Amino acid sequence: MAVPVTVPERPARRVSSRHFVRLKLRVLGNNFRGQKWRIALFVLGLLLGLWFAAVGFFLLATPGLADEPRYALMVAAFGGGLLTLGWLLLPLVFFGVDETLDPARFALLPLSRRTLVTGLLAAALVSVPALATTLTAAGLVVTAGLLGGWSAALVGALGVVAGLLVCLAGARALTSAFATMLRSRRVRDLAAVLLAVLAALLGPLQLLVFAAVRQTDWDRLDGVARVVGWTPFGAPWTAGVDVAEGRAGTAVAKLLIAVATLGVLLLWWSRSLESAMVGTASSGPARTPRGATGGAVTQLFPRAMGWARRDRFGALVARECRYWWRDARRRANLITVAVVGVFVPLMVNLGGPAFLSDGGAAVERATADSSPALVSVTMIFVGALASLTLANQFGFDGSSYAANLVAGVPGRVELRARMAAFSIYVVPMLVVIAVALALVLGRPAWLGVMGGALFAAYGCGLAINGFVSVLGAYSLPESTNPFAMNSGAGFTKGLLTLVSMVASAMTAVPFVGAAALLGDVWLWLALPVGLAYGVGAALLGAYLAGDTLDRRQPELLATVTPRR
């Protein structure tokens, strides 16, 4: 008679932060496997990050190296505050946030909220931005050590660690919160307004600081630095300097402020993270839109697109129009284009910081000093920026692009439809920008020059980004966070941005020369020539890039499909 053998069960190991770090390293290794271009971009991004870190390190260490204790607190408060502000805002408007470990993947695992938050925070430390920030902030430790000895250096190091954690937690909490808002269609208008206000504050605040620096002496700035040092933006970074200046109690209080801020941010992140994992609950049964008759094909077309013909091209345009309005990632990019496109030309043509300091006098001087050539330069920038969102248009689709591949959609039709759908939203913005700038400058006669340069650069940008989107596409994480980026994709996005902006601007440079040389004749010719130039460039780009797309459809699908 056989005797059953009982095998003791192995106790389940407790999941800790190191498991998340190992998992992220494993995922990164798998993403790099067989992808030499990704390895090259990662190495290049690492080198650039180290270069910026070295520059920041010496800037923050300068008061200690020069033995200037007077400026130590000022450098620590303003330098640390800018680091924190950059971590909070740059992911929203430019680079995105690294989501190599998508929180939604852990939704079905028996992990507590605390374990998930601490693990994801630990995994976020394994990144190039975190490394660059640490090396940069090490300059504050050097300053504190040279001015106050080893005790000040030790407190400065604790402050740097606390400040880095505040930066990471704040960036994740803010992007997760905005992602939750953008997912909810009930509050998407409110989220759009909040994002627009947030992005619009970046430039004015920067110019306001520059204007204040020009008009304020260093003694007043020292008082401002002491106030900033008591806020969560500057408290952890200035603790070491306080010890060097003999204020140990103040340093302890600032470290406590940093710890309290970190706790609040982690709590906020945990709440929004749980919502991101479970998704947005349905608010009720789906409703049939009023007037939605005529079958599924008719209902595919939005009411505003009743003019579109019912064929393959029209269906693609209708689909893209719905995606641009409903997809949180795309909607966030449209908001950024609208805000930056309005702000940049107004500030450049109204004198930048002088506009904030002198007000009406600056407007009068800018009106007198402005010229059609200068206005054309700013319009070219806006047009190139507007088309920039299409640089990774297939990355928005991800694996769903397979439907177009299976259906055999020709590349030329695909690109023309995507350009048309995007232009339905963007062209009205460009018209408003040109009209607003003409009215503010008091130069309505220049409206044709502005529109010509604007639409020429926009059309050239569509053509160039058609090629960029086919040849330089990259995958986006399968996340409901519209600001999420795979590891290394932030540098890829920045590189594609630079290439596209420079190329689009260069192709529209002739309009600047024409505005400077042709005089009043160009006021009448600029708009029709610019429209013809832009439309022709866009159609030619779709024609040429469409052939490339036909040859690269399988490779493109493999590139934009997120790797698990």
C-alpha cells in the first residue's frame, strides 16, 4: 500500500519594493532586446542627462566652492524650487511620465495599496531623470559641507533624498490625477480648462520671475528665498544650508515639512492610482444620440461632419475626429497646442518680460518695432508647433492600427484622412491666433502675412511629420494616463520634436524673406500663396510618405504595439 507523501507548501514571500525594481529592470532589458536603436537612444539620453546634471551640480555647488555663504540659501531655495517645479509640470506639457510598470497591470494581483505605491515609487527611482536630479542636487550637499562641515553635509544629503522623493511622488500624483479627470467624459471640459490654465502659467510665471529679477536687488531676493525655503518647494533643499548657518532647529522643521509633504502626495497618489487601476465606472446605460437615425454607418459620422462623403476616406476622417475628441492623450496635446500657440506669439511680439513689467508702454513699443518679417517668424513657429502632434500619430493607435492594416487601407488615403481630421480641430485655432495677434498689434493689414506664414509652416509640418510618424514611430504604454511614456520614450519624443520643428521651420523660411523684401505687395499675396504652399506641401507629403507607409505597415504595427 502506497503511503502518500505530503510536500510542505513553501510560504509565500512578501512582496517588497525590491521586487518592483527588479521587475522594471527586467522589463527594460526585454524592451532593449533586439532593438539597437532603442539602446542607442537610451545611451544618448543618459549622456545628455549626465551633462545637464554636471552643469547643475557646479551651479548649486558654486556658493560653497567660492566660499560665499551669503548666496548659499538663495541658490538652494531657487535651484531646488525650480527642480521641484520642473518635475511637477514638465511631464504634463512635454516629456510625459515613465510608465514602464503600468499600474493597471497590477489591478488583479493581491497587493495592498501601500505595497503598490511604495514599490512603484522605488521603481521610479531607477530612471535617468532621477539619476540626473540626484547628481544635480548633490551640489547642495557640497555647498553645505564646505560651509558647515560634515553635520551640515549629512543634513543636506537627507534633504536631497527627501526632495527627490517629493519630486517623484508629486509628478506621479499630479499626472495620475489629471489622467483620472481626462478619462471621465462628464468632467472633460473642466479638466481641459485646468490643463490649459496649468500650461498657460508656465510662460507667464517664467517671464514674471525674469522681470522681477531685473527690477529687484539681491537683498530683496534673499528675503524671497527665505520665504521659498519654508514652502514644500524649497524646504528639503535648504535644510543643509540652515545647519551651516547655525539654525539646526530650522533645518529639522524643514525636514518635517518635506516628510509631511511626501506623505500627503503619496496619499493623493494612492487614491488616484486606485481609480486608474479599476478604470472609470459607467454612469448608466448607453444612450442613443438624438437624431441618430439611418443605421450604424450614419451614426459613425459626428453631427459636425454631415458634409463628409460616405466612403473609405470619409469614414477614416470621422473616426479620427472622434478619437481626437475622446482620447485623453490626443485631447491633452490639442490643449497644449492651443495654449502655447496663443501665448508664444503674443509674448514675442509684445516684448516678452517687458510686457509684464511695463504694460501698455511695452505694447506701444512692440507695435512700433514690429515688422512683417518678425511676425512671420513667430507664425512659422506656431504653424510648426501645431503640426508637431502628428509626429507619433500611429503611436496613439497602438495595436488597434492592425485593423487598418487588415482592411488594406492605402497609405496615401490613411495619411490624408489623418491630416484632414486633425486640421478640423487645429485650423480654427490657427485662424483665431492670427486674428488675435493682428488686433493686439493694431495691424489688421498684416493678417494676410500672418495667415500665409502660419498655414505654409503648418502644411509643411504636416508633410514632414507624415514621414516622421512612419519612420520614427514609438509605442505608448497601454495606460489611461495621457502623460504616460515608456522608459526612454521621453528622449525619443524630444528628439523627434527637435527634428520636426527645425525641418518645418526651414521649409517655410522663404515666407520670412518675402515679407522682408517684397513690401506692401506681399500683404496681398501672402495669404493665397501660403495656403497654396501649405496645401500642396501636405498633399505631396501624404503622397510620398504614403508609399513609404505601404512598404512599412507590418514594421510600423510591430513598432507601435506596446511590448508586455
